[in-house]
Amino acid sequence: MNVLNESIIKARLSKLLKTRKMGKSIYVFNELDSTQDYANSLPKNESFHGTIVIARKQNIGKGRMGRNWISPEGGLWMSIILIPDFSADNIIFTQFIGALAVADAIFENTKICCKLMWPNDVLINEKKVCGILIDVHVENETKKIVMGIGLNANIASSLINDYLTSHDLKATTIKEEYGNEVDLLFLVKSILERIEYYYDNFISCGNTSEIIDRWKEKSDMLGKKATVHDGNQMIVGHIFDIDQTGALLMKLSDTSIKKITYYDNVTLH
Ligand code: BTN
């Protein structure tokens, strides 16, 4: 992707994609403050299900919990618009769909097996290679989800790790783990195809257990000790399951159970 201009990227990607809806409307930029902000602010008549916004680099990339997201050239910085035809309670499952799709896409392109960490981080060798950000807009009957995917692909991890605090999970990149650069357009193709696969399955069977089971298979969080940061309070316990609403379940030392949701800040020990 690095040597091509925006319109060539759009044309190549459109040709590659074998999806029905994902990526049928594409915005590509050399540089943007944030693909997430751009997709969030697209008006309704340009926010189709499957619309994607990609930037080669972002100046003010956004992470979860109001954090910055370092987004130099060489990474895959993309936001995808989903117009869900399911209830607002199930929106949480799009985070699992995003993480599963990225893990599958990395495997397809490199044969590397990733692990998933709550709520939607993708890890290689216990370091973070991708983070996913979900923004939700609900207006009367209309819902719009923007799924931001930040995938450290063809960059040096030092570009990111230099900015992290000692509490943050260390970052890695595909280039370092794979030993080679990957074609970003093939990655985009695989991610969009896998998102469409999981999303359509979810819609057609209407139950969440397949996605939860797949997520559990790829996660090694179950059984681990974790801390939830709740304001000034720190709650420590052991993760033991995910419930049917998509919440993580943690058993505390007094045997009570704490539900952890997407908006909670949790770290593993
Ligand atoms: C996280 O904190 O783990 C989520 C990071 C999400 C970053 C992506 S990069 C593409 C999109 N645009 C943004 O500004 N953020 C998301």
C-alpha cells in the first residue's frame, strides 16, 4: 500500500474483495487525524453497512479509554461502519467479531496463531498487535456502529513501545513476529471477509454462543488472575467465564462474582 496513491488503492481493493457488503464503499486517505472520527461523522446518507475508511497514517489516532493510538505509516488503520439489524443489547458482540476476524486474517496471511484478550485485543506472544475500538450511535430506531481496527503491521514496535507506560501491555508488530512485511491490502481483504462471515452467521442464527465459544477458544484469559480498575478502587479476582450477554465473569476472594463489561478497565496478572 505504501507506494500507491489513494485512488489506485481503492481500485485494487475493490477488485480484490469478494464480499457482499463489506468494503463496497471505500474512503482512503494518505493522512487523517483519525479514521474513527471520520467514520463517526459521516452523515447518514454516506454511512452504509460495510463502508470503510482507511488512512496510511493518523495524526490523532484514538484508543480505548480516551488513550492515544500511535499510528505511523506502515500500520493498518481502518474504521468500518456497521448498521446492525439486531437489538442494542447485542452490540457488544461486534467487539468479539472484530477481534476474531483480525486473528483469522493474521493466520490466513502469516500462519501465526494469535490469542485474544478482553475485551478485544489481539496478541502475539503475549504482546498486543491489534486493538479494536467500538463507537455506538443510537438515534431513534437507527443504530450505527463504528469499528476501529488498529493493526501494527509493517512497523517497528519501538515506535509504539517508547510511548507506553510501565502499566501498558507491550506492543508488537506483524513485521517483527513474522520476520517479513505483509501486504496490507490482502490483510484488509481477509479482515473484511471474516467480519462478513461472523456477522452474517450471527444474524442468521441469532444466537451468541458460537461467537462466545470461538472467542473462548482463542483466549487464554480464563483461569487467570485479574484486576479491575474501578475509579480509585482496584478489584482483584480470577476470570472464570463469559456470560451470554458477553460480560466477563470474575470470582472474588469472598466468592462473589463481578461482571466486567466493555467499558471496564481490566489488567491480567
Ligand atoms: C485500543 O485502544 O486498543 C483500540 C485502538 C483502536 C485504534 C484504531 S486505528 C483506526 C481507528 N481510528 C482511530 O482513531 N482509532 C481506531
